[in-house]
Amino acid sequence: MTESASKDKSKQLDEGLERGMAALTEAKIEKAINRVLTGETGARLKAYVETCIHCGLCSEACHYFLSHDRDPRYSPVGKVKQTLWEMLKKRGRVSPEFIKQARLISSTQCNLCKRCAMYCPFGIDVAYLMLVVRRICHLLGVTPRYIQDTAHSHSVNMNQMWVKEDEWIDTLQWQEDEARGDLPNLRIPLEKEGAEIMYSVIGPEPKFQAQLIYQAAVIMNVAGLDWTMPATPGWDNSDMAMFTGDNELMGRLKRVHFETAMRLKVKKIVMGECGHAFRSVYDVGNRWLGWRMPPIPIVHAIDFYYDLLKTGRLKVAKKFEEPVTLHDPCNVVRGGGLADKARYVVNALCENFIEMHPNREHNICCCAGGGVINAGPPYKMVRIEGNRVKAEQLFAVKAKGATVLITPCHNCHSGLEDINHHYHIGFEIKFLGDILYEVIEKPAG
Amino acid sequence: MKHPEQWDWDSLRKEIPFASWQGQFKWVEEPQVSPDGESVAAIVNTGEGEFNVCINGATWETPFEKIWHLRFAPDGRLTAIVSDSGEWTLAVDGRPWENRFGYVWEPRFSADGTSIAVKFQQDMRYGMAVNDAAWATTFANMTCATLSADGRRSAAAVQVADFGEADIFAFQQGTFSAALDGKPWERRFVNVWNLAISPDGRKLAAEVRLTLYDYTIAVNGEPWGQTFNCVWEPVFDPRDGSVLAPVRQAGQWTLARDGSPAWERRFIQLWHPVFSPDGANLAAVVALSFGNWTVAVNGTPWRSTFNELVSDAVFSPDGKRVAAIGKKNGFYHIIVDDSVWPQAFDMAWAPVFSPDGRLAAARVEKKGKYTFAIDGRLWNGQAEAAWDPVFSPDGRKILFRTIENGSYLRRVLPVSEIAG
């Protein structure tokens, strides 16, 4: 374990890392590391560091480790050893090259999926330790270019896709017009103060996947819900700053999101099918600001669909017939406990549901989350080769007859598309909302 | 628009049918109500691709292809964003501005309503238009727009230098500034957020990020000498024009004045600083510890705390009293001067004070029904919709604007009937 595994896989230069590293001095590095270790971490880090007995049981949890033929450099504990432990041992006196490698390991070889925390006899959260490493690298300006650009977009527009304010509203109005083809009186109510629900999405929806907004509008209208969407920044619940280590920007994004809901006086925020955004609004970003829980309750799409189906507000006209399987997104199932509700929804919508194994909180990560896919093209093969075991898992469930792969998370969707394509698995990949929109009873147009 | 002194404080009840509009149009959108309570209006769809505004049962003379964001200005004029032939503008009382734009959004009003500003996009360039006069200079991007309280000055964060796609290094050199009436500061910053215009209109302050890590406040383009881990929205002291802002250092927040600490106490969170009208007092929402929220007045926190949120801190006109909203265990509460009213609500709106500051009132909602509370006592009526209560200038009467049983109702009640 003398050499980082990242050296083998990252052949493409990442300007964000190279130029960031070139600007470093050892004194600057030492200062940043000690700022974080002494000023921004506390009992949690100390407990983890002092509790770990280096048993390596976490290794079996990690898709990178399993996909790289059990190479210990890819084990969770191996990643900590190559990064944070060295920083601690050397009291911050590490080289610029070390920082670059630490960034590669923490940001492109760990999805912060927390599966390893379940395998650790003490429940040590390696994802937290990797976030500490990411925080240090952020303060040192060593961040993959593409995810840094996304963070810049967040900082300017409060969304991750450089969507300007007028473009957002215009997209909603365009989708409203389009959806009136389905329901002539359909509305996407903008800025409706006092509505029950504020519906929030992630930046890629207006940018590339506007049909998801269309579908959501149809679902809301068919269910007869009192809902609104903001016509101001604050509509995007996503958060790449959480993954670069820019905690201050993360806090700013979450503040805008929740204060938009508070301004609109809604009772709850319903969010689309996104995993990392759920983590940001439900756990990490809200708490950085001092809110113990979300100040306005957050309802993930899985939970929302569950409620609509369970209460009969949506009725299924004809179930989806093709055999489906379900990928449990880490952030909403392992992190949010929505496994049973996801299954209720799938069974309510589909004729034939075939479980993949392992599943629920034991499911294998998509390898796109934790900001890894957002680190961009240089790391595409790192993700794909680092998740061979996911392909094996998918081949196994395909052999049982599943032809459609459902995953209620944007990052999972994109990451699994890459795996599906690279390994020639042959799944059609869908969101729950795609199927829900397709099968529900709609009034005649 | 008449001043509140000239409003009808004598008619106890006026009623305008509203639900019946549904039969006249394809659909009727959310109603809006004028400040004096004399008018109720809504966007209505009159056919495919044709919208209008219905006010007290009569539509505007001219329909539009699209209409959204219907709002009454504080002076009672009715405004909406309207579109015809792919161009957008603002219509005031049914008359569109002469300027047309690629897009228009987020209207804002001066305190007295005489000035109306919008953000506009034209040919993918951005600016503000105030009272139908567009900024002479437009920008590649624009955010965080604001209008001075007197409506004379408008400002926004603007992009003043181009940078290529994913060119993170050019961006970090600083491509943003702040513009007052369309004229940007000379200095550029990585980010500019949350602007404030001084009461005399001569200064513009903003949160700025000097690098990805160094935050401070810039006033007229000059950053404070001190930098912080993070900052929030600046406010001008109305007495001397100095600038105060929440600042974060070593994981804790406090208030700084012109870059130096203004409050001794540190907090887990501190935001929404607000001055009393006379500038003698300053209140802010603070978290004393994780998940433990309250209001601090001049740096001293209240004893009443809330585990979910505190918001909407407002001063009485005389600057001596403060009211706010707190949320605890899923329910909203009204707090006035650290005293929590006895009721818990499903939703509460910002409290309003009587002109003499003696009484506070709020619009509240429980189990889907709206009502009003005055000094902790509930009105015994219920409504399907309601707007903020308004005290009469002498503080003896209160105006309630509601929708009940499908009709819009304007009620004037003696305050004593509810508050005792």
C-alpha cells in the first residue's frame, strides 16, 4: 500500500487538480490541514480514529475494493490510511502531490455511500472521514475541474447547471404548456403563497430532463394537490458544494432552499427523485446551518408517491407489464429508510417485480454518487471499472427475467446508464415517476 | 391610492362574490387582495392561449396570451407580468409598459408603491427596469436584485467579465460585481450576493467572496479590511450609514459593524438582522445552540426558544417592541417581546403591529382554516383564505380580508372585540 491506486486509473490530466497542486506549498498545506483537524472536527473524528482497530472488515462492503479484485488500496480503511491517517501522523506536513492523491482517492474512489459503516463492527463512518479529506482539499484549491465548475454555478445561480433565473421560469411555463396536451386545464402554480407543497428539483431537470417536470405536473394535477414551484432561486435542492468540501457554499444553498419554502409558507417540500439532494437537505446542509432537522419537512419522491397511492389519490389504470427490478439508492434507502415504501410503490405500479441481491440498505452503490460522476469525463472509467460488481449484480437479476431497471435517483440513473452501456447489460432504466406517469388514471384530455 | 387615514374604516362589512367567477371563465387562479381591502382580483383563463385579469368581477380591457405573477402594489395598483407575441412586459392596472423584453420577472415595489421594478432579459443580456425605464447597461448575468425603500435606486449582482465553459480559473479571478442603477463597481469579485442600498441612496453594500474561502462585505466596491469564513446579508444603520452584517469566524457567528465585532456574544447561527425604524435597536434571528432558535435584540437573546425555526422578526413602528414567528415540534407560534402566545398553529404569517405599537396581530392557519390572532386572542371567525390584518391609524379598529363561503369579505372590527 505504498502507492495510491488512483495512479493506475487516472490517466487524463485534470486541470483542477494539476493547477491546484502547483499552487501549493507545504506550509500552506500544513496550515489548512491543522485548521480542519483542530478547528472543524472534534469528538467524532477523534472517536473514529481512536476506535478503528484496522480489522479491514469494511473492505467487503466497498464496490471499488470488490471490483478491483480485493486490492486493499481500494478498501475503505485503505483509503483512510492513504489520506487522513497520513495527515494525522505527519501533523499536516505532507506534500502537494500527496494532496492531489488524497483528492483523487476521496473524491473519485469513494462515493460516500456508507455501506462500509454497516460492515464496521464499530459503525465508523468512513464517508465522514472522506468528507474531512475533501474539506481539506477544498481549502487548498485542489478540486476536480468539472465538479468545481458545478460549485461555481451553485454560487452564482443557486443551481448546479448555470440555469439563469428567466430560463428556469420559462422552462416551467413551457412544460406547463406542453402538459396541457395531457390535461387542458393543467397548471404549474408559480409563487403560490400558502400552498401545501413546494415542489423542488435538481438543476439537470430544467436543463436536460424537462419531461420530468412535465410528468410531475401531471401527477400533481391528477392528484388534485395544492402545490407550487418558486420563480426565484431556491428551487434547486441539489448540492455539489457538499461534495467538494465547500461547506460555506453548501450552507448558502440550503439556506436559500429552505427560506424559499418559508417565504412561500408551504407545509412541506416534496422533492424529485434525487438521492444526494435528499442527503443535503435532510442531513448535512441543514445541520451545518444549525437546524437539527429540516425546518420545513422534506418528503422524497418515493415517500410522496407512496402516500398518493396508499391514500388512493392516485389510482393505477393498468399496471406496467414488463418485469422490473429496483436499485435502492444509498442516500434515500440506507440513509433515509425508504426501502419498504419504494417496494410498495413498485408493486403498486408494476405487474412483476424481481428483487436484485443484495438489496435494500445492503444494495451496491451505483458508483456515480458522492459527486463522483460530477467530477466529469476524466473519471468515467474509474467509475465504471470501479463497479464491476454492480454489473454482475445487474446481470444476475437480468437472468431472472428483469428487463427494466428502476432507480429513483438522478445520479444512480446516470451512473447505471454508463454501467449498463459499458458492460452491455441491456436494461431499460426508468425513474419511478416515468412509470407512475404512464400507468395512473388520468381524466380524459 | 388613498392613505390608510382615508380608507373606509366605518363600513363594517363589504362582500364581493368570488366563487361565481368560476362559471364565467375556463379557470380562475389564486385571488389577490388590495391593501385597502376594496378589491379582489385573479388571473383568469378565457380560452386557449388567452388570459385576462378579473378585478371585482370586471376584466381588464385587453387580454394577453400569458399572464402570471398578479400582485397589488402597496399603493393599490394592480400589476401582472404579461406576454403577447413572445414578448414580455409588466402591465399596471391593465396597461402594459411601453418597454417589451425577452423575459420579465420578480417585480418589486418601493415601500409606498410608487416605484415598480422588474428584472428583464433581452437578447440574453440582463438588467432591471424601474417604472418602465430600463437600465442603459445590461449584463451577461444578473442575480440578487434589490430596490431601495424609496424606489429611487435599483441594484443587483452582475457579471462583468466573460469566462468560458468550465473555465474555473477565469471564474476565480473574479467576474462579478455589483451595479447601482446599472453602473457596476470597478472592482470584481468571485461572488456578489444580497445587496443593500443605504437609506440616502448613496451607498451600496453586498456580501462578497474575494476568493473561494474569503468572505467579507463590500461597500461601494471597497471590501472591509477583515475577511471571514462566511458572511450574511448586510444592513445599513439608518442613523449613521455604517454597515452591519453577520460574520462567521471559528465556526461561530456574531454581528460586525464596518468589519469589527459589534456584538460580544457568539452564536451557532445569526441571520436576518433588522433595524428598528429609528435605528436605535437591532434584532436578528439566532441559534443559541444546535437546533435551539430565538431572537436576539441588541445582542441579547430571548429566553423563549424553538427547536425548528424562528423567522419574520419585525419591529413595532416605535422601535420598542419585536415580534417573530417560532416553530416547535411541528407547530408555529407567535412571540412578542419574548412572550409566546398560547396558541399553536399549522402556519403563521409575519406579525403586524398597531401604529402605536401597543398591539400585535397575525394571520394564522389551523387545520386548513384561516383566522387572526390579536395579542394572543383568536378571532372567532374562520376563512378559506385570508390576508394580513391591518390596524387603523388610531389602532382602534382592524381590517380583516378573507374569503368565506366563496365570497370575498372586507371586515372592519373594533380591536376590543377580540383583544378585550
